[in-house]
Amino acid sequence: MRTFPHFFSLILALVFCIHLFPSSLWAEEQTYYDISASGVRKIMLAVPPFAGNSNQGKFVAELLSRGLELHGFIGVVGSNRYGGSRSADWKSAGADYVVLGELNEDASGLTVQGQILDVAANQLLAGRRLHGSIAQLEDMTLRLCDALIQDFTGEPGVSRTRIAFVSDGSGYKEIYISDILGNHPKQITRHRALCVAPRFTPDGHHLSYSSYHHGNQDLYITDLRQSRSTRAISRRKGLNLAPGYSPNGKSMILTLSKYGNPDLFSMDMQGHILGQLTSGSGINVSPSFSPDGRQIAFVSDRSGRPNVYVMAAAGGPAKRLTFKCSENSEPAWSPKGDEIAFTGLIDGKYQLFIMDSSGGHVRQVTSGDGSYESPTWAPDSRLLAVTRKSGSRSELCVVSKNSREVRTLFPLRGNQSYPQWSGRLP
């Protein structure tokens, strides 16, 4: 069902510098495309090369296409359907809309402009214009992408985000980060030892992870604004694993086994223990804060098998949420707070599930071959990244919470796992 044929018609052509104006300028007047509806078909967009510099114009069109397709509800019409022309029989090519773009360079820098053609109405609609330096061309393209996604859905896109993950491409399982389209991958650790469970701090400036390079599973953190050093947060004997950060970034909850049993502890950002939340009630791991910071979801086998529980972030009684599968683990609270993703064991394979934050309305998102692990939400609460394992291979995939379409996120050498999606870049 398409609900937004006039969504652009009320928007004036706005002039944007490198910072876009907020969507509230027009949000009350728009009708947005309902991508939560079941059975909704993809919007088909054609994105011919932008006019101006031919090499830059082709680069912008290709990058913009990849960014739009990332969001799952948009399909990009292949240029072979219209010969790469900016003037074609768009209806015959299968396009609902066309992004007609232009690049203009002068002494003050570079302007990137994109305008939408409504094919059915044969009418030019919304315009977006960004200005910056030539070095900012890639970032301006992704800003344009996220602005167009906002015009479709009412919420900015997520193409200007990063993802952290583990890769064995170097021969060892080390931590990497990349932008969400797989461009500019960067190796963060060089411990030549097993590293797991990368976690962004809420401000996106730091990344923590656990490493065995000193023989114990110790917790480290690195400042992503520099590439010179990391520091240990916790080297306590036993497990020092996978913190969930409080939304205000002032504390974390993680698993320690300093007293023998793996339990949840609250800790400040300098590594000082603030309190113990669980005590001897089975193995307790994988804490995930609710966005308001009041609760955590976590995994415990206190009932005999791993299941997802929820409790106050300050500690107290725990409520079991999952009952569907023989094992349920890896909860991830959605950024909007209304849902929790988790993995459940079915027929020997883990599949992705989503439930309401109260434990109701459980629905299975993935199925079939492969095992799906380590879910992490995009900041729009619509997309998730997961690890898909098949035999000895593992790769990062993206899936919409309203669709069972699983897509490889980006190809890289080796095996990738433990994805962690960042918030939107400033």
C-alpha cells in the first residue's frame, strides 16, 4: 500500500548548508509512507548521475543509491533500464520517483542539490541543497540520503552511522569499525588475540571490548577520536564482559565473575564498582538498558535454560519475559524503548525474534538456513544488524523488523561477527 503520493508536494525547495534544517519545519503538513504496514511494496527510485562534474556526479548517484537501499523499503532501478540518462521514459523503466541531482562548484565550495520527480504526476517536487567543501562530498551525499528518507518516513535515515564488529580478516579476531555501508573500514585492535563484544558509548566517542591478549577476558576501552592507545577498565579475575552503557554515559552494567559466579555489576566509567545487581542466581549476562535508563534486559539461566529477564537498573526482582524457545538470549532494547530484540533457539539454530518490552507480541523475524546472532538496532528502531552463521562462515546482515528480507550488509575479507550499530553521527 502506498500512502504518500503527495508527500513532497507541500515542501518548498529549501536551502541547506552542511547542517540540515529540522523536519519540524514541515512535519505537520506531510503524509508519510507507512513502512510498518505488512505487505507494503518497495518504492522504486531511479538515481541517474548528478549533473555537473561527470566523475563526481556518478559517485554521488552510486553512493546515494546504496544509502537509500540500506533502509529496506526503497529499491533502486538499475541504470541499464534507462541507459543512465537523466531524461527517460521513467514509467516504462519501473520508477515511481526519480532523484534528479546537480553539482555546482565555485570559489566558496561545492553545492549538492537533489530534486524529486514524481513519475505518475510528471511533477518536480521536493528540493534539497547542501553546501560544503569538496572534501565533504561523501558526507553531503549521505546527509542528502538521510534527508530524503526523512521526507518519506518522517524520521531521518541512518546512512550516516557506523558499525563496530569483530573480523578475522587479519588472521586474528580483532575489532573493526566502518561506516554502515562498509566504506573506510578501520582496524581498532592489534592484540593478535581473541577480541569480542564491541560496545559504543552513548556519545559514540569511545568503544569498549573484551580481549584475551593477557590470558584473562579483560575489558578495555579506546577513544575513537585518536588511534594511539586503549586503556583497561576492568582486569578482575574471570569474566569482564560486554557492558551495557546507561543512556547518560556515566555508568555501565557488565558481567563479572570475580566471586566465581557470572553476575551483573554496576560500574562507573573509571572501572570502580558501584554495586552488584545479581548474586548467584545462575549465569547472568548480556545487559541492555532501556532508553530511559530505568530498566535493563539481560539473560539468565536461573530457570535451568537461558532466558531473557528484565529488572530495575538499580537492581531488585527480575521478571522473566521469554518462554517461546528452549533457549532465549542476547536481548537488545530498541532505541524507541517499545521493543526488545533477542535470539531464540529453534531446531538447533538461533533465529531473530522481536517482542514488546513487556514480553508480549513475540514474532519471529528470520527463518531457514543459517543461525542469526548478536542483534543490534539501528537508531531508527526499524533496522537491525545481525551475524548470520552458516557452517564455518559468518557475515554481517541487515534486516527490517517488519520484513523477513535478510541482506548482506557489506562484503569484507574473512568472517565478521558481533555487530554493534552506533547512533547517528553529529
